Amino acid sequence: MTSTPWLAAMITPEQDFDGAPLLRKEFTLDQGHGEVVAATLRATAFGVYEASINGRPVGPDVLSPGWSSYEWRLRYRSYDVTSLLKPDSVIGVELGNGWYRGRLAWHGMSNLYGSELGFFGQLDIEFADGHVQSIASDATWQAGPSATTFNDLYDGQTIDARRFQPGWAEPGFVPGPDWTGVRELAFDVVRLADPVGPPVVRTGVVRPVEVSTSPAGRTLVDFGQNLVGWLRFCVQGEAGQAITVRHAEVLENGELGVRPLRSAKATDTFILSGGQDFFEPTKTFHGFRYAEITGWPGTLTVDDLEAVVVHSDLERTGTFECSNELVNQLHRNIVWGLRGNFLDLPTDCPQRDERLGWTGDIAVFAPTAAYLYDVKGFLQDWLLDLAAEQKAQDGLVPITVPDALKYCPQPAEFPTPESSALWSEASVWVPWALWEAYGDVSVLEHQYESMASHTRRVEGLLSANGLWDSGFQFGDWLDPDAAPDQPWAAKADTAVVATACMYRTARITAQAAGLLGRHDDEAHFEALAARVRGAFAENYVAADGTISSDCTTVYALAIAFDVLETAALREFAGNRLAELVRDNGYRVSTGFAGTPFITHALTDTGHVDEAYRLLLEEGCPSWLYPVTMGATTVWERWDSMLPDGTINPGEMTSFNHYALGAVADWMHKAIGGIRPLAPGYARVLIAPQPGEGIDWATASLKTPHGEVRVEWKHDGGAFRLEATVPDGVAADVVLPDGARHTVGGGTHSFSADLGVLVE
């Protein structure tokens, strides 16, 4: 049905009701207009809401409307509720603090966006004769207490089953004396935004693999997988008895390892009614593999509870598997890391007192994400928030989006906010990754002003010599050679990193301008890129080809971003990079900036063997070291857990950070062999590059044009490849011996032996 004009008001209960009020509105369908032919509920909130009609949920989503830049964009969701209506009906709404009013970041601050919860909703009912009845949130609604007595995303939820009010969201319920009215809040509907991305939903269930007793006598439940969500269960015990559940990602010395959570309590409490109780804390979420449970009546078993996995509703599009099981587990860890951190927005981590939309993480991970899942709408929605924050800050892209940190006091080591290389680059690199993955130019159209605004701002920050060598930079954050308490102390000079990033950004912005027909901008940004490239060469590249700070990250970025001006310099950089990798025993020596690009840089300069050995190294630091330590997600630090089983002493020690999993982009393209030759895979390059340690691999990707599938194997001599290409798509097939072939839609088989190609 066509949306009717907004009649609703933002309403808040006259009492706060422990930060989790119930709202209800009972109504009767208009008579004399025939049958109901359509009914749509549009809803949003200051906080998070769960809506129902006649006691039945209006949709599968949880934690709606999610977290957006509330100052400018408050998303609403629409639900077809035609089948839920009765002649007498009730709209029921449960509210919670969520991101709007709950605690955000590590400063201990709440109420960053407002101090009052609110609900804004409108039910439009269309009848057979065209009549429309609208039930909107207004001062006639009622409010009352729920069973939730505390709720916070970081600290958990407390539910007292003795306070459940059966039937409160159904017709005929008589509110008790503890129910009150509501009042209207000032709210401008201009802030309302139709969501571009999918809702957060329950996406699966994980059963426990073990219940054990810790050395201190505590009951521990191991789910075998680091995940994001909550526990749910049915239980019966003595009225007033409390069950407490603490969550953590790892164990240390046999006990729950909670230090990495910092101030986040990650604790749910459930108070029993004395009857059969069902608990599911849907106003919080936790990142955990282990749960410590106290107060359980009787003996707890693996059959008594389950973990509910929660994240944005994304379609899986890409797969990868190979002959090396450790690499397969690494890839599974990367997938789980994405799932846990793509909860309404791309966060850094899902467990401690942070969970923010750090721009640097997604800047480097977007290509990997766009292969594994359809993230187009998800990231487009987030980019709208980025643009809104950026516009309000004169072109500055903040380090987190939404920018909660602007409301928080910052430590001395964080000076006045300014554009930061790689982090602020998300405004350019993420839209470009979506363009390459999906081929939808509207992404660039919508984000172009944001892209250009960032690039122009950084242009204004360049020194007279064309370098980005002033101001605070994160640089090659978390260099494995840096001390645990000095994550900024990288080998790579921050100005070298920043200038290389700026060159890539200027080039991409120029290309976007050209695609959109903005040819004056295209020429301007091309000239800017040339200026930065020349400055890099003059100031950072010695006569013999050595790049300033002479470490793996600077060579990886120079190669991957094509900063070097001649083929000879590129060859030198590739050889020097390979030499440094060998000299370090094939252990990772790059931090946040270099890690996503080093394997690409090695293979692109002919050093495939070094790239494979770097990937397959098991000693710390390496991608596979966490796998050998039992990791089921990607860690923030290469050694978040030390070889002796103790947790890294650094303050930032997450066990679920997807950024270092950006190596999967190389796994998909170099091992799996699938690359786009045209945006959206309108033309495909199939070019697997086998190396020692992996005998076979399979990869598949659902592109906008259909599925691409690659399977290859070798026995040390013969190499065999089978490739499936969608109809209407051309693929260039390049075998390891250099032989090339162009094919169309269908399944094609190739073999290579001593340079002879047979199809």
C-alpha cells in the first residue's frame, strides 16, 4: 500500500520503568469498509524496540532500529502486519536503552544522544473500499513496567520473571495501577530515514560442546565457537532465585578470561518466578565462546541452554576451501569474525566497552566482506552515516562512524581530531570496493561528494612538498614488533604510510569523477595524485630503490598502491619485500596498514612462494598461530593469547577483530583465482596461483551476473582446472604456466603440463 503522511508523535512513558518500558495501544478496526486488504506498521525509536500486534512479533528483527547517526538519520522499519490484525487489536512495544541511551565507548558515559527513550510508530490499515485507518503513536497510549529491570549493550540485561505480565499486548488486558500514560517528545520527521541495509536478526543457534567445573569451582559452558548474541533457555526453580551468566571469549588458567572486556560487565541475570520460565535477553548482546553460570537449579547439562547468533541479515555469496585444514579454519574464523562484527554496522569488536564503527577496519576489509556476503546495502547504509558525520565536521571523516567519540573526553595522546590516513580513507575505499564488487554506479553517485570532500580536505593538509607528513596518524597500528602498551610504535614511518594512502585515494577519487562525468574534478584529482606520487619518489625513495624506514609495510603499500614510478623501482621493491619476509622467518612483520596488502604485493611482483610461506607459517606472529591456539575468530593482536595460554597484557586484546582477516581477499583472488576484470564481475579473471603447501582449492562467488566457480588441483606436475562462468560473462583464464584462454558462459576444463595447455 502507498505510505500515508506521518501522523505519529515521538512518545515517552511518564515513568522510566527501569529503562525498559512497555507501551500499548488497543483499538478496534473501522467498520463498514469491507475486509482489510493491507496493513503496514512503520516504527522507530530512541533506543531499541520490539513491536508486536496481538502478542505476535511484527517481524524477525531484534535491536531495531539499530545504531545510526541519530542527529541526522533515525531509520525506521516497515512491516506487513495484515495477517496479525483482529477486529479488536493491540499494538505492543517493548523499549530498551540500546545505543541511543546506553553506555558507549570506554569512557563510562551513557545518554550520549538523549536522556529519554521514545517510540514513533504508525499502523496504516487499508480496507477493500479504499478507506485507510491509521493508528499512530500519540498521547493516548499507555506505558507500564516490563520484566526487565536493567539493560545495557555492554553490561547485560536483568530479567525478573516474577514481573512478567501475561497478555499485556493482547486485547482485554486491564493495566494495573503501576501503568501510566505517555507524553510527546519534540521530534522532527525530517530525521526519519528508510533503511538501506538489512535488519539485525537471529541467524542461527549454537549448542554447548561441554559443561565443566573450573579450578575455582565455577560452572563453565563452552560453545566451541566465539560468537555474538546471547543465551536462551527454559528453567524452573525457586521463586526469587537468581541465575547469573557472565560471558567471555577465552579462558585463562581455567577461569573465565574477563580482563579483555575492560569495563564491560557482559553479565545477564535471570530471576526465577517459581514456575516454568523462558529467558532470552534481547536488549543486549555479547561476544563470547564461554559462559560462567551461577545459581542454576540442579545440575546444568549441555541440553539445558543454547546460544543464539545475532547479526545483520546478510546473504552468503562467496566460499573458499583448500587442501590445508589450518587455512580452512582461518577462513572460517574470518567468516565468523565478519558475522560477529557486522551487527547493524561494521564494528571493530563485539565484546568489550567499545564496539564502535572504526573506519580503518572496514576500509581494508571491505573487499573481503563483499566477496563473503552481499554487503552492498549494509555498507551503503553505513556510508550515509559517514557522509552525515563528515558534512557536520567540515569534510573531516571521523575515526568512528557513528561518531560517538565526539561526545566523549579524549586522552592527551588523541589531539584535536583531524583526517587520519587509512581510517578516514574509508570514505573513498569502501565505496570503491562496492563499485568493484557490484558494478552499481549509484553507490559512487551517492557517495561522490563524501569522497571528494575527504580528498580535498587532505589535499589541504599536505605540506608544501606534497607529503602528508604532519598531524596525528595511527600509521601501521599494532605492528607485531611494538610493545603491548605502545600499539603506535611501528617500524613504518607514519608519513610514508599516509602519503602512500593519499596517492591511492586521489587516484580512486579521480576515477570515480571520470565515471560520473565530472571531468574537471577528474583532472584535478589526477594532478593531485601525480603531485603526491612525485613527492613520494623524491622524498622517500632512495637512488637504489630503498624506501624510507625500509620495512615490509612500506614496500607492501608502495607496490599495492602502485606508488612507484618505474618498473625497475617496483621490481626492486618486490625483491626487497621478499627478502625482508624471508629474513623474518616468514613471520608477520606488518601492522594494521601493511597486513591487508603484503601477500598481494608479493604475488604481484612474482614472489608467490614467499606469499604462501607467509600465509602458512604457524609460529607467532602469523595468521595460523591463532588457529594452532584454538582460535575460532580472528584476533586483534597476532598474540592476543600468548603461547603459554595467558592473555596478552596489552589493554587492547580482543579475540574477535576482523581487520587482520583481510588476507582472505588474497586467498580468494590468488589461491581461489577469482578476480573482477570489470566492475560487478561483468568480466572475470580466473587465475589461480598455486604454491607449496596447498594441493587443491575451490572457490565460488555469486556475482550480480551469476555464480563463478573455480576448482583446481595439482600433483606437483600436472595442473588441472575447472571453471564455471555465468552466461553472458566472458572470463580470461590464466594458468600457472602463463597460458591464456578466453571463454564464455559454461563449465570449462583446462590442464597445464610443461607449458602445454589442453582444453
